[in-house]
Amino acid sequence: MAIIKQMEFKNARTFETTYAGRPLVIETGKMAQLANGSCLVRYGETVVLVTATASAKPRDGIDFFPLSVDFEERLYAVGRIPGSFMRREGRPSEKAILSSRQIDRPMRPLFPKDLRNDVSIVCTVLENDFDNSPEIAALLGASIAVSISDIPFDYVIAGANVGMIDGKVVINPTQEQRQLSQMDVTLCATAEKIVMIEAGANEVPEDQMFDALMQAHEEIKKIVAFIADIKAQIGKPKFEYEHHDIDHDLFDKLEQACRARFEQAMDTDDKTVRDAGVRAIVDAFTASLDEDYLAEHGSFLSECVDKLQKKIVRHWLANGKRVDGRGMEEVRPLASEVGVLPRVHGSGLFTRGQTQVLTLCTLGTLGDAQELDTIFEEKSKRYIHHYNFPSFSVGETRPSRGPGRREIGHGALAERALLPVIPSETEFPYALRLVSEVVSSNGSTSQGSVCGSTLALMDAGVPIKAPVAGISCGLITDGGQETTFTDIQGVEDFYGDMDFKVAGTKKGITAIQVDIKVDGLSPNIIKEAFRKCRDARYGILDEIMLKAIPEPRSEMSPWAPKMIKMHINPDKIREVIGKGGSVIQKIVAESGAKVDIEDDGTIIIASVNAREGEMAKKMIEAIVKDPEPGEVYYGKVVRLMTFGAFVNLVPGKDGMVHISKMADHRIEKVEDAVHEGDMVWVKVMEIDDKGRINLSMKDVKEDEKLK
């Protein structure tokens, strides 16, 4: 006989607080007990299960920390069944990937630099109430799961969404408040410093943005203290790991023999020359080593070369010197060009040093908007920005395998930067897709794509509210000294401590993304970065971009679709569409235009030339306009009866000609006057109380046929 026992969760614990006036409940010790650390986060009625696991041994042959963060959407969280053929969730949505990045970016630099064990953080959204952000719940859960686990991680972080309504800061705004907010900021911080900023804003001035960040940090500190208390109560001792280190003997040999030559080779503004010079030095150094020594130590050479370059670049920057000789607030040489490709709807080429981005703008009908199948409230997007980063842009040979998380993140950043200036659907009834092709990369391509996108939009004749430019600010910390510099190039990004990207108009900020490699940023660094990015942005707009194209073109490309917007009585939509779509298909086939019909009766007609659009409009107007007695039509005979013939007046609308109304003389059979398929002139004689249209052929006068 089976023995059944009641399960007891002896280690289950619950911790409660309030966050932005709503309950935040953390449950541990009940679910996912085999993970190194786990928790169930309940924020309002949003629920996220977060787990953190680590491999027992380090991964061999790598020189980086192998962290993976996954934000798992489950459509049951919003009471929906997936729309795919398989009826199950597929690859992560773009929003899910961006949510993963918002957890990865603040946490990665806070793990031990020499940890090589695989660490996986998985955030599974079980329920979303739309008012309480699952991204913030996941971020808090990730911090808690890692903090209470035995995975080495000595910091406590927390995050918040930050909005602004009527000049007042709102922490973790609800769905209704988000619609009114002038900014959408995700902020992550420790008790002492800010470690990540991801922001979209409606041209918010730098001082307002800074004050909002500082206010939000004060609220975050309270949640940091809450998480620290959970860690103190149930946190596990951290496991010992195999510390990774370079071969110091080989590094010392390399530095003593080659540092002066490295400095000489690296002191150039040309990435190709720098890389070639370094390769030649390394080849010569390798040839000088004893074969036995090389066999024992050679596998560490690449890492030693990388460390030496890092040491040189950081020393230079800390002392006010840059590898290309620029001043600390000097932007690389710039160039802007529009109309690069004659038949695309809009194109812009933006060059900053050896970074070059070509952005192409395509206009379509509102029916081309992207449909979204996610757990978030947004159901579609009419403005889309994609970013491609091919291997040739950095002089490498690597097959294309589609966009990775970095490419998706950079595309979303540029999309966010331009969104506040995109005209509304009412002002400009088009769907827009921008694609930024990085054709050459030496740092800050995401901000290059922002500039290139503005050029492409203006070239396409899109009436944007204001031009947008972007630039980045870097940081080097050396002991207690902190040095910032404008417009980081690749080597400064790779070896520096911060990539502080800001995009905006002359009026204010539209987007921010901050990546760091240190334990956080002080308020002074953030304020200085805002100032330097603002000053550089103004210069880029005034001196370069607006000289290439001062305002959006007054006329769109001849290859862009021409739009006609009209409105009909919603009750007439069925007539325009027809049975099985027969009428609308006929309109499209005969006119050559594309027609989109919305539920409220709004119709958008798109065509490459105006004639096609006008033809489709007239056909629709004829359908929705009720025929009146006395009107003359040239219609097609569609059906014969013994008593008469049915004639199609306009798509979806037929009338009947009685046999007695076909000619001035008596006709024995309908076939004596007309055949199916004939085109005949008819006049509307009567519309009866049932809506039936009675026609006459014999009452049409010759002069009426010419109308």
C-alpha cells in the first residue's frame, strides 16, 4: 500500500515591504529549491519566479565571465494563448531581450572579475497585472536570488522605473501614469552609486533628468536595505572558486621588451594601422621566445597583450592623453550626407572618425505596422528601428547569423531616441521602418545610428518635430581620480570604465543608455557626462547635420507611397470589403493601390502614384454613396433572369433592369438585348423601401453617357 505524507516546506520564508505605495512580497524556500538561489517576487499582482544557478567548475579556455540572463515571457501571465502555429512561446520578443539586458548590464560588472564559472539567471514571468512592472520585479528578484545564494557576489542592488508627470517624479508608474509620463527610465543602483541607466524621454532637459535620477536613487536605497536584510537572515556562505589570473612572468617579459614599441604603435587615429602595428610587435616577440617556454606559457600571450594595451590606454587617459591625439572634449571628424541611394524613400550616411553608419528609411501603410505577441500592453508598432552590425565593419570574417542581443539593444536605443519626434499617425499616416547598417565601426555606432536616422527621416520628407543627435562619454578611474572624456572610440570603450550614451534634441534628452565596468557612478560623474554630451550634441546638430539637410524635405521620394486618408460610415465597411473580401480585392486589382480599412471607418489608401490612389478613392466613394434616382452608371451585366438582368453599378452594388426597360421596342427574351458580361449604360429610376435599385437602359440619353 502506498504511503502518502504531507509535504512541509520547512525553509519557506516570506518577506514583505511596500514599494511606491504597493505591496512587495518575497517568498523563498518553496519553489526551485535545487537552484543555488531562488525567490518568488510578488509586486502587486505581478509575479515573477527568479532563479540563479552556477556551475561547479570554471569553464576552460575563456577570458571572460560567462553570465547569462533570460527574461522568460509566458503568455498565460496575461491570460492569452500564443498566436503561433504551434501555440507555444517561441524565441524571446525584443522587449524580453531588452529586459534581460537591463538585468545583465548592472550585475555583470559587480561579479568578481576573475570568476569563470557559468552563472545563469532566469526570470520567468508568471503573472503581469500591467500596473506593476515585471521587469522591475525580475530585477529585484535577480538581486535577491544571487544575494541569498552561494554564488560569489558581494553587492546588493535594486532598481526602479522612473516617470515624470507635470514636472513631478513618479516611482514605478502605473499603466495609466505611463501614458502621461514625460520619461520612461529604468534605474539600477547600490546604496552608494548608480550602476545602470536606461531611459527614453520626451525632450527632457538635463537638469530635470538629473534631479529625477537622484530622487529615484533615494527610493532605491530603501529597497537595497530591504534586500540586504533578507541576505543577512537567509543568505548562504559564498563558495570558493578557482581564481583566474594571467601569467605574470610572461606579462613582465612582454612589458619590459615591448612597452615602448606598443606605445608607438598605438599612438594613432587609424584603427587599422594600430592593429597592424601591434600584430607585428607580438609576432616579433613570439619569435624571440624559447620554444619550451612558449609551449608552457604561449596560451596566455593573447591575454597578456590585451592587458598591456589596457594598461597603456588607461595610463594615457588618466593623464589627459588619448590614443588619437584628441582633446578630452574633442569629437572625431564628422561628415553627413543625405540622398545616398536614389530609389529608397530616404537615406542618410553619418561618419564619425572611422565609425560610419548608413541608415535607410522605408515608408509603408499603417497596415505594415508590426504586430506584437508579448506579455506587455503594447500590441503593435508603426515606427520600427533595426540595427545591423556585420563583421566586415570591424575588419573581421564572421558569418552572419542574424541580430544578437547587442544588435537588438542598439536598435531599440536608436528607436527610443527618435520616437519622441516622430509625427503622430494623424499628422503622418505612415508606418516607418529605419535600418541602420554599420559599414565601419570604431566605437559608438549606436549613437552614429541615431544621427544617421535623423538624416534619413528628413531626407524621406518625414515631418519630424526636431532633429536628434547622439554622442557618448567615457570614464577612467585611477585610484581616487576620475577622468571623463567625450566621444569614445573603440579602444577607449574596450579598456575604459564607462560608456555613457545620450541622445536628444536642442530642447532636451530623448534617450540614455549607460554601461559601466566599475562599481557605480557618483552624482558628479553623471552630471559631468550630461554636460559633455549636451555640448557635443549641439555642435553635431548645428555644424554637421543641419548643414547637410536643414529641415525635412517638403516632398517625399517619387518612390514612396502616396497616402490618401478618408473616412466612411462604419456600417458601410462590409460593403467595401465584400463577401470573402471580393470587393476590396477588386478595388486593389483594378486601381493598383493598397487599401487598409480600420474598424472606425478610417481608410488609408497607398499608391506609388497619385492616379492609382485617386482611382481607388473614387471606387470606394461610389460604393459607400447610396445611388440616387436620375444617376447614370456604366455597369457590367452580371446575371440574367427571365424577367430582366442584374447590372453591377460599383463593386458590391447591383441593380436590376426589367426586360421592359431594356429597349424602346418589345423584347421577347432578355438575351435578345444583353448577354452576361456586357457593359451597358443604365439610369437609376427608383430605390424601393427594401433598398432594391431599379434601373432602365432605355431612359438613358446620349448626352448623359458622356458624363
